[in-house]
Amino acid sequence: MRECGRSMVEMLGVLAIVGVLSVGAIAGYSKAMMKYKLNKQTEQIGSILDYATLHYDNLDRLGHQDYNMAPLFSKLGIIPVEMIKDQNPYYIYDVFNNKVSLFHNLEPGIQQYFGMAIFINQNTYDICMNLFQMSKLRSALLWQTMFVRDNEDVSGEHTNRAFGDAHCTNNRTCLKDLSLSQMHELCKTCDDTTSCSFQILWNMERVS
């Protein structure tokens, strides 16, 4: 008489195969989602940088008395709508939900400049490398990039600067010349600290 159905061994084999395929599918989805988010972050941050660095004269005139520039940028329509959240008008948020600050330095006696700080709170290495790549492509328009670690970090608050084309002198690290391995080493700055921001600065006079 012919038997119907499957044996326990066969069923376990099928379940094992399904499990392996599911793990692969999840890993592939996670990788694809990370790539999408990195591309989206490039689009979000890049669009703000491109406008702000090319029109910095107008921004200086409009927001000369303001340290925090996010409300002005929002009013001008520079910031993508999805980056604006209701809880705090002075910050915007990237696709990773990292807090982003836009500011204008007004300290007397110090060269004035605009800046953007991205407070990295997850996927630190991937985001850091993405921000470096983004900044490197715009090195002709930037003053410098740097990391600001937790204020309680005894190793120093402002570290690992890289300079834009017009300011890349006197043995300074040049953004345009950064290799992937150099960016990798610089990104280690955010290791072992509870708070770290990647700051992108552009100054109005375009001088060192």
C-alpha cells in the first residue's frame, strides 16, 4: 500500500531550508534598507549644504542676528519637509532620526561662519563615512569638517579636522585628498563616547 504525506525528517529538512532562505532575505532587506537610508541622507543633507554654501551671502543678511538658523532655513523652504518635526523648531532630523543643528557663529573677535552639526546616535560608522563622502564632493565650498565629542570627554572636545580646498594649507588634512582608509580612521573618533556630532562648517569670507 502506498504511503501518503511526508516523514518528520523531510519536514524538518524543509523547515531548515525555509529558515536559511528567510535569514538571507532578512539580511538582504536590511542591507537594501541601509543603502536607501544612506542615499536619502545624502539627498537631505546635500540639498541643504548646496543651497547654504552657494547663497551664504543672502543667509548672512537675513539671519545675521540669529545663532540658530533652522527656523530661517525652514521659512525659506530649504529644508525637506520630512526633516521637520514639531517637538523642537530649532532642530531638524535626518532619515536616521539623527538630530541636525544649523547655526551661525556670531562670537565677537572670531571669524564668522555657518555650520551644520549632525548628532550621530546609531549606525555610527556607515553614517560617518557617508557624511565624509558627501563633504568631500563639496570640498571646494567648505571651510572644514570636524568631530565634537561628549563635553565630558577628557581627550578634547573638537578633534580630527579636515579642511576644504581654499583652506587646505600648512600641512592641514585636506578633504579632497581623503582616502577611504583615512576616513575610516577619522570615523573612529566617535567610538567610546555617548555623544558625538559631525560638524560641517563654511565661512563667509572664504579665507583661512
